Amino acid sequence: MEFNQSDRCEHFSCPERSVSPAVYILLYVCSAAVVLLTVCGNLLVIISVLHFKQLHTPTNMLVLSLAVSDFLVGALVMPSMLIWTIESCWIFGRGFCISFLLTAGLLMTISIYNVALIAVDRYLALANPFLYMSAISRRMMCILVYSNWCVCIVYSIAFYYFTESFDNSLMCPGECFYLLNEVWTVIDLVVTFIFPLSVIIILYTQVFVIAKKHATAIRDLNNHTRPKTQKITSHSMKSERKAAKVLGILVSVFLVCLLPYYIYSLLGNVIELQAETLIKVLVVVHLNSSINPYIYALFYPWFRRCIKLIITLQIFMPDSALINVLS
């Protein structure tokens, strides 16, 4: 949410609404549906991972963390963002704008580091599965998730404290953007994009190389009579490869949604772009939070089983947490 042009008030004047009342109402209905789907979809992921004991795995702690950040985006950020998009003008005032920018920036930083940690987790699980199973515990992963949230919160507070982003002289009526000096522009770009993106790309490249080797090994095992231990190894390798594939799709969608924002940030000082363009780019970024739960629903049978159990209220039955949702 960075905008570095000096004549900001001239560019951010609120335009007259040119759409018909019917289209206007339809836009609000669609926006409400998107918010509802985002909140409910991520809430289903949160309930599934928290309730069912079989899902209390180290990897799912990262999935849970991502779902929580996506849920908060849907509940706290998307309503204001979509209204801003429809109105083409910020109508909530300066105080709410500051809290909106703080919350949106924090949640975006947490999300990208959640995705980076998922890439690290999949790499370790595939590169050395036996060491991973013995060394990476659910407790350790929970500590890592808590640490990630704490570090991101500290960074976001420091970021806004040491910049003059919300100076009264910089805030124009009908807008909700902040200015960054050149130093903080570079720092924020490295911390929230270049570093985590490098980790994601490098590790997922390694993940798919390892997964290809595993696929070859599994085919070799299937061509011979093998003892039980080899069958277990083959099953484990298949499970890890499937998890890597699904989470790879999740990461790819995340990057596709995120890239326009950072491209805009880099070109904002070079090419004169309209404010409406930035608002649309921000909507694309946050729509990723709506997509993630449906990636799980599409590729994870256990998530579809969990949805059925939750919707039919079977999770309120005695010992429902012990239901086998992975078979």
C-alpha cells in the first residue's frame, strides 16, 4: 500500500459514481459473498485442524497458521478493501485508514512467511523424511509458528514507527495510502518480498527435483516383490510427494496474486499509474485468502470429509475428535 508520488491529492480525488443502481447493488452483493466465502472457508480449515486429532501434524500447524491469517484478512481487511474498490474512494476516515493499513500490512507479511515456512517444511520432509519424522515435532512447529507471528508483529510496529507514513500533511481526503522514504522502501521490499520469495523458489525447485527422484524410486519398488518396510517407505514417499504437489499449487497461486502488487511498487515511481489500478492490485493480493481453502477442498479428501462432519454437526458427538478422516 505504498504510493510515492508528490502530487497525491490531485490524483486521489473521489470520482463520481457512473454505474447504475442495479450494478452498484450487484457489486455489493458479490463483495459480501466473497467476504463470506473467505471467512467460512478458512474457518472450516481452522476447525478441521484444531478438532481432529489425526490432523495435528507439524505441516498442518503451518496450514493452520496460514488459515488464521487468511481468516483475519477476510474478517478485518476485505470488507473495507472491497467497499473502497466499489466506491473508488476511501470513505472511512483517517483513523480507520491507519488501523486498516497496519492490519493489512501485518497480515500480508505473516502470510508470505507462512508460505515460506511451508516451503522449508516440505523440503525437509522430502530431503530427509526419517530425520524429519524424528526431529520435527508438533510442539516445535507450534513454537516456530508463534515466533513467526511475533517477529512479523514486531517488524510491522517498527516499520510504521520509524517511517512518517501517516503524517497529517500527507493524508488527503478520500485516500488511504502511505508514503515511504527510499531507505524503507528497499528494506520493506527485501524483508517482505525478495528474501521470502527467494526461499520459496529455491526450496520448491529442490522439492520438485526430489519428488521426481522419489517417483522413479517408487516405480522401481513397484516392479519388484518387496518386504513390508519397503512398502511403508513407498507409501510415505507417495504421501510426501502428494503433499508437496498440493502445497506447491498453493504457493504458486499465492505468488501469482502477490506479484502484481510488488511490480506496481517497483514501477510506481517510473510509470505514472492511476490510483484505481493500485486498489485493484490490492484486491488481487487479498483474494488469495479466498482461494486457499478451496485448493484444500479440491485436492485434499480429508478436508472434504471434515467439511461433511462439521456441516452435519457430527463434531459435537462424543469422541468425534478421534474420527479417522485420513482413510
